[in-house]
Amino acid sequence: MAFKQAMAAFALATTALMPVTAPLLAQDIHTVENPAALGFDPYALSLLDARLDELAAEGARPGYAAIIARGEQIAFVSEAGEADLENHTPFTVDTPVRIASMTKPVTAVAIMMLVERGEIALDDPVSDYIPAFADVRVAVSPMANEAGEIETRAPDTVMTIEHLLTHTAGLGYIFEAESDLGRLHLENTMYDGEGDLAVRVDRLASLPLYGDPGDRWMYSYGLDVAGRVIEIVSGQPLNTFFDTEIFTPLGMEATGFFYEDVSFSEDELAPLYVHDENSEMVPYEFGVPTWPSGGGGLVSTASDYIRFAMLLANGGHLGDVELMSEETFAVFASPHATGEQLGDGWDGRAFALGMDIVLPAAEGQQPAGVPGDLSWGGFFDTDFFVSPRTGTAAVIMTQIQPSQYRPEPRTLREFRPRVYASFAFD
């Protein structure tokens, strides 16, 4: 769709449908007629718009919705393809999708809100809040011994809240099945079985760690455990804390864990698709968690999530809403896991809290973005990044299950370089 048409529709929605609980958004966030007024190259944005149309037409993804903002104004909106291929429902900025791991930055922000209030500290031991982690053990080897058992030892370091937010706690996840330890974690994944968040976290604490806390970065359930910490410290269910402390102040009515918490019904959630062996997209059955997963359970829309992204791009505040002070945001948006912890393959990036961060390019190195930029994506190919130095926020949504037949590259590889190419400001 031509982005001027999409922008006009988005501008109408943000004024006519804005909830009265968030007047700052109704009065302060609007769409500019000319992106150049916010420092973007309109031609470069038109190329991005055309590329999304092309990818949807080729069947790379069912559809896309993308928004780019700067400061407290929308510069670009693009909608391409369909959300529901069977019923030919257009993919729009108001299409509800599973954002999976784009939940993690929200959880990290919630923790920092509690840090700012003095209710928790990043160096607090996790076991101070979840006693089950007081007895956690570390695997001596990821492979079982001759008796078929994974030998363990006591950890050399104490697992802290910061470790949870930086994936350095030693916890496992759902992507490693090469070792006996990985298979043990998969057999006991938090996403299967019965019980609320408390039960699932306690069950996780009974499994051996991959290494000593703080030793190395490994994608993990850390943010899910952090979600349980938020429940304990705040005295509220995680979904309630998110809704009252983050989503309602920002006017994010279509974001939440459960259908009773959002402004749409279950049948309005975009279908998930997967590419089959013929490279055709077919429906893929996948619901949403029945418990509040701080690591991957939220559903949202592009028009909702851009508000959260804009808050980060503006240093923790948006209009009259401030979730983090300047000082707290500086801690949030700084490297916390670097160097030896990360290992190879980070290409000019480190890890902040709940998301990665762009480092200044080394001599002779191609910049990975603007230094200080923060970003993360979701399992179903959603993506976002924010650039606090320039005040820019960019969000793109789609819904595709990874498979060996999925066309590459991932959406972030198509999206981010083209957004950066549109920057016409210093």
C-alpha cells in the first residue's frame, strides 16, 4: 500500500480511537504529511514501502505492518499483504499478532521501574525473591555420565536479577537439543505442562544450569523468571502490573497476555503461517500461553507497540508519561554483557537489558547502526529498534513460523537497513 494512504488511515485511527485514559497520545502523537519534516528521506521510505509490497506479493511473508516515528510524531506507515490469506483480510497496523520475544524488553523495563522505586536492585540475588533458586546446581558437563545422569556441582557465583535480564544466569531455553542437558530442558520446558508462573519457575529452578551465573551469554528463560520476580515484588500478577503500570498509561489497549486484557477477541488474532516443502504458506496452529510469559507471551499490534518503542527512543518518557527517569534509562540502555560473555558473532553489538545495543564501530569496522541503538525481535519474525540518540523508533509486524523452507533473509535484514537508509538527519 502506498505509505501516504496508510499514514492517513493511521492518523485517523490515532485521533478518533484514542482512549481517554491516555490524553497525551491523542494530543501529542500525530502523523506528519511529509516525512522530510522529521528528517527522513521520502524517496528512501517509498523504496521500503515498495519492498514490503514486493515481499508480500512473492509470498515471503503473508503481510506486513510497519511504523517509523521520531520524537512524538509518526513519519511513516506501511501496510502490505494480508493477515488472513484464506479470508483475504488486509494486514494493517491494527492487526493483532503474537510478538513472542518482543515481550522481553517490556519485562526489562518493568524491572527497571521497580529498581527506580527502590523496591529491587539489579545485584540482588534471585533467591531473595524465589527461594527455589537457593539450591540451584550447575552441570559439570552438558552430557550425561555412563550411568545416564548429569553430574552437578554448586555454583561459584550467585545468580542476580541482572543475570536474568542479560541471559547470563546459566538458564536453559528451547533452542538447544544437541546435549543431554539441552534435551532435559526441552523435556521440562516452561511452555509445556500445567501450573501458573510460580509453579513453572520453581520447576525450572530444579534443572541444572549450563554454567556459573555471569559466565557467558546464552539465550534463556531469564526474562520469564524476571516476570515472576515482578509478581513477588509488586504483589500483582504480571499481566496486571504490565496493564496498570505500562500499557494503560501508554494507551496500549491491544497489548496483553490474555484476551480479557485486550481490545480484540481471539478470532481477530492474525493466523500464523509456515512455508511448506513447496514454499507455499499454510496455516500453522499455535495459540498463546495460558500464563503470563515475560519472555514471550504478549500479543500486540504495530500501532500499539510503536508507543512503547517511542517511549524508549525518547529516553523512558513519552509526552506526560515517564516510566524511567533519565538516570534509570541510562542504566537500562548501556552494555551489561560484553566481550568474553558474548563470544563471537555480535558484529559491533553488545547486550543491554532485555535487548541488544549498538556499540561505536571499531576502526575499519562497518557500523551496526547508531551507537546506543537498542533492538530485539520476535520468533515469528516481528522486529523493532529504537535510536535514543536520534529519537527514532521503528516497528514491523508479520506472522510466520520459522522452517527450513522459509524464504530468507529474516524481516529485520530487509527492514533495518532500509530504515537507516532513510535517515536524512545528522
